[in-house]
Amino acid sequence: MKVILSCSLCLVLSVAVVAASDPTKPDMVVAVAVSTNEATTVVADQGARFKLGLIKNVQGQHMALINGQSVKQGDEIEGYTVMSINRQQVVLQQANERLTLNLFKAMKTQ
């Protein structure tokens, strides 16, 4: 009986952990106007258009997985040019719109 109770408790706790949000899940894009006349920043839901899956370093060059497609600096995806990739983010640009895809959620520290 104790074994069944222990297993049930473990199952309930594991479901609760899975249901909690993943702090490493990419969740937002920051759109910045490139024009010198406009200095506004727009925050948009990343899930609507681009999903940044991972960033990796292959032989000294950063590559990213966006919407399931592997890209590197200079590549194009859905009309946007990959301007830069670093360990934490990817910057895309189309005309006067610049999007920053962050790999990790911004976390507040105390």
C-alpha cells in the first residue's frame, strides 16, 4: 500500500513539474525600427511568426534553428535576413524592421 501511495505521489508531482512553464522557452521578439526618424520598440509574441529552437556553434560559426530551419548569418528566412547570431539571440531584419529572437526568457533577479 505504501508503494502505491508513493508511486501515486511521484506521478502527481511529475505532472505538476511538466505543467510548470519552461524558463528556457523562447517567448518574445523585440521589433526595433531601424529608421533614424523612429526610435520605438515594439514587443511582439514570438509564437506568432518565428520560433527559435536552438543556437549552436559549428566550427567557430554560430547557427540557429528557426521554425525548424537551420540558418546562419546572411541567410534569409520568411523574407527576413539573419543579421547576427550570438550565444543568446538572433537578429533578423527586413526593410526597416529589426526583430530580436531571444533564446531565454528575461528573468528578474533580486
